[in-house]
Amino acid sequence: MQINKVILYCNDLSVLKDFYVNRFGFTILRDVEDRFAIEIGNSVLEIIESKDMHAPFYHFAFNIPPNVFKQAKEWTKSKVALDEENGEDEVYFQFIDAHSIYFHDPSGNIVELIARKSSPQATDSESFSIKNLLNIGEISITTNEVIPVGKSLVEHRIPVRDNEQLISDGLNFLGDRDGGAFLLLTPENRRWFFSNTYSKIYPLTIYVDNEQQIIINDQGKIEVKNI
């Protein structure tokens, strides 16, 4: 599975745009009054301003080449403080052979840079820049109907990773391992790793494989459309 585009919401568009564009140097693909979109390698992240919901936030991850993880960490530390878990500012996930770092943006989003060994390597392994981002590798979906939502996604050809069983009270990864991109399905009030933030339901839209549009509303209910 590939995540082509994600549409999220925030309360203060100008602050978030300054953070991603001026501080980090992301390329703007769209910039209008109530939204902007930035390039994440082969993916697009679009953020819409909404005053109707209280402080919406999400967890998402950007895939990076595995041979520039150390350089990516130093590059990120030069721009923002890294989050820590048990005194550590990075983590190795043995079961997926990947290294990750985390930080928060001004909207409270938990942002992850993840270097999966299976991802393409960078041609220049001596440095890291915004151009090394590969794509959106993870996006969270929070709902109190984890099992029905998960089953609906499976019915629409988005499998649970490694054919694992869906669990109602934990984190579920949906997507094929070879694709390197996953939808993270979780119930409310689950703590996000490397944060003191607990999951809440907020609407979002996800486009996958240039084929499907996944819409999650403010009640955590899902609709999947072919595009």
C-alpha cells in the first residue's frame, strides 16, 4: 500500500505553515486562505484550518532512507527538540527492522521520521535534507469502533499487517509490509509512543494507491470510496 495524500485539520494555519515551510523547508504545493499542502517525497500532506473543533492532532510518520538515519536525526535536532521515551531520543523496532525519532509540531501532532531497512537507500549517504523524505509512511485513525472499521478496511483490500488479528484495545497496523506504509488504527485514550498525548477522534481523509479515498468523520466512522 502507498499513502498518496493525507488531509488533516488544525486550529492555527499560519503557525503550522511557518513551522513546516520556514523552519523545515518543505515545498508548498498549494497555498490558499484556509489550507496549505506540502510535498512529502511521493506523498502530499494537506492541512486545513478549522475553528469548529478543539485542538485537533494526529500521529503521522515520514519514511526516510535507512542509510541516512543518523544524519536525519542531527538535521531534525537542529530545527526542533526531539521527544524522549525512558530517557532515549530514538528507538529501534526489531520486529520491523527500523529506527525512529519523534517530535511534536505546534498543533500537537506527533511526527515520526522512520528509517525502515526495506526502504530505498539514499544515493548520498553523507548528508540529509528535506529532499530525502520518501513518502508518508504512517497515519493514525482513532475510533471507538476499531473492529468494524478494521474489517471495513480489510474488505476494501487494505489488510492487517502480516494477517494479524484485529485488537480493540491496542494499536493495529493495516497495510502490506512490502509497501512500507500503514494506517494505524487505535481506540481513544491510548498513549502515543514518545509522548504524553492520548489518542482522540478527529476527522481526516486519506488517499491510498491512487485508487481509494478513506474518509473518517468526527465520530470515528469510516467511508471508503473508489477514485
